[in-house]
Amino acid sequence: MIKLLNLTVATDPEAISGGENIPVNKVLYISRGRKRNQIMVHTFDKIFYMTGTLKYWETFLNNSGFKFLNVDRGKTLNVEKVKIVNGIFKDAYFESEIAKLSQRCPIAYHRYNEVIKELGIMNPNIIFTGAATT
């Protein structure tokens, strides 16, 4: 299996400023953009843009050897980047110590129990905190 190393992304929603390549291992999560077939790629430093559907990119990345999991209708999480899941607020965090400005990815309330079971299997190093953890 060929492992994808980089994604070609735009640096703004309209691709006016051009693009760049970013390593997949820097991606925290991907989410649906405001426009049809627009994907937002979230990293620690910036949000980038690509075209396509969330399902397409989740399937593509998983079939390329990465571990992405749909946690909400509009968000797919890079499981290997998750450090902590907060059971009270149903958020995934990407740092070992949560601060006010920490990046987070919300998990759908109605899918939370299913998602945390899958997360625990896919990445046993994740720390689950707060109430409502299984």
C-alpha cells in the first residue's frame, strides 16, 4: 500500500493565494467547508482548503494507511493525533495539557459512545477524562 505523505492544499478558500503541500501527519482533522465540495484541513498553525467531499477524503486517507474517523456529520478526526477526549464537553484535544487556546474537535453527542469505543481501539494511548466516558 502506498502511504500518502502530503496533501496539496490552498491557503485560502478561493485559492487566490496559491497552494502548498502539507504532510498528512500534521492534519488534526478535516471538516466540511461552507461551500459545496469544500474541505477545510485543520492543523495546529492554520486552516487550509481542498475540494471534494468529507467521505471521499476520509476513505482516501484511510486507504492510504492513516487512521481517520468520522466523529460528526461534518468532521473527520486524525485518530493518531488525539491525546485527550473530554467526556463532559465531548471534545477531542491534540495536546497532553489542555489550555484556553488548545485546538479541539467536537464529537457529535448522539455518536459519542460509539466514537469513543472506536477511538480507544484505534489509538489506545488516548486519555478519556470527565463524565460519560465508557
